[in-house]
Amino acid sequence: MTTQVQKAKRFRNLHVPGEPLVLFNIWDPGSAKAVAETGAKALATSSWAVSEASGYSDGEHTPLIFAIDNLRRITEAVDLPVTVDLESGYGDTPKKVGETVALAIKAGAIGCNLEDSFPENGSLRETKHQVDRIRHARQKADETDVAFFINARTDVFIRISQAEHDASLVAQALQRAQAYAEAGADGLFVPGLADLALIADLTKASPLPVNIMVSQGANITALAERGVARVSFATDPYVVTMNALQEAARKAIPK
């Protein structure tokens, strides 16, 4: 069995611009084992998928104790690095965000996503406030031997129609990326951004390796050519799985 410290180091080294780490997101031990058996190099949870599979809704409505227990069962089921989607950190203060990260590390995670929007309405936090949250997360992580990977998610793009994405939004994302990097973040996650030219502009200037969110049929090669270091399928695997389950049930159940 690989130790958590070893998994964390391996995971960090998988973030190479131009050779992206592909994460086909999972939500429970069963989905984790299924994806692990495909030869995946690492696993990542999707908070939306975890919530939907557990009877909750996304936006930190899944109780933290449940989310952490689910994470623990996943890390115990597979011998791969597991990064957890912690949404906005389950905390109204930076200190609580740090405590959440500590719980995730104790449960076996080697990394997490931390978003910079409020879970209740999706509005962006002020950069300086998010910096404080990331800094506390980094401090808690650094109290352990685990080289915990903080993937700082910015919702600059996902809040706005893709037709309105432009260079000014890239500039906003880069300003946040610089601040987040200085606070101790290790990666930049920009869900909602799909324009290849804008992605290339972002990766060229970002101080952090860039994570792009995709769905089935995405051109991973095109993203690699534009310097992307990580690709996440997010909610798509859960949706595809549930659709397949429904279709199988329709065929099996007599009308």
C-alpha cells in the first residue's frame, strides 16, 4: 500500500502543463474502485455528484461529517491519490476552512478544491477574503507531513455566459491566481472556461497549473496543446452513470 505522503507527492508531480492529469470524477467507494480499475493515476470527488448520490443538494447542504466519512471510505477503498471537492470549505471563517482541510487530510485526502464563491448564492468573495481562507487552509496542511495540493477554484467564468467570456475576465482570473498562489494555493481551477484561445492566454500567464472542466467528448489534446495541466470531468460521470442505469431499468422492468 502506498502511504498518504507518497500519494501526495505523486499527485503533485502529475500536474504538468501540456501533459494534463485527467480526472474522471467519482462520488463513493464503488465509483472510485470502478475508475481506479481503468488505470487512472488519481481520483477526485465531485461535490455535486456526492450530494446527488446521497440525497442532498450541492452547495454545502451535504453535512460535513457525512462528506468526510464518505471521503474516508473512498480513500480506504483504493490505493490511489484522492483529492476532495470541499466546495467553499464549509466555513464562514478562515479558521473553519482550515479545520475542514485538517479533517480531509485525516480522512486520507491528498488535495482539495476550494472555491471563491459563496455557496448560498454563487457570488464571488472579495479576493482578500479568499486569500485569508486559502492561507488558513495552507497553514493547517503544513502542520502535517502531507504535501497537500490546494486547487484554488475561481468562479469568475462560470457565473457568466460563455458568449461573454473575454480578455477582461482572463485578467480578473489572473489577478486572483496571483493572490491565491501567494497565499499557498497549488493549482488554479477555472470551471466554465471553454474558449481555447482564452485558455491559452490564461495558462501562459498563470503562476499556477491550470485545471479545466470538461464533459464527454472533450478534446483533451487541444487542451494539452494550450498548456492545461489538469482536466476534470466534474458532474458528467455521475450523469452518464445515472442515465445508463435508467436505460437498463427501462429495458428490464415490464411495462
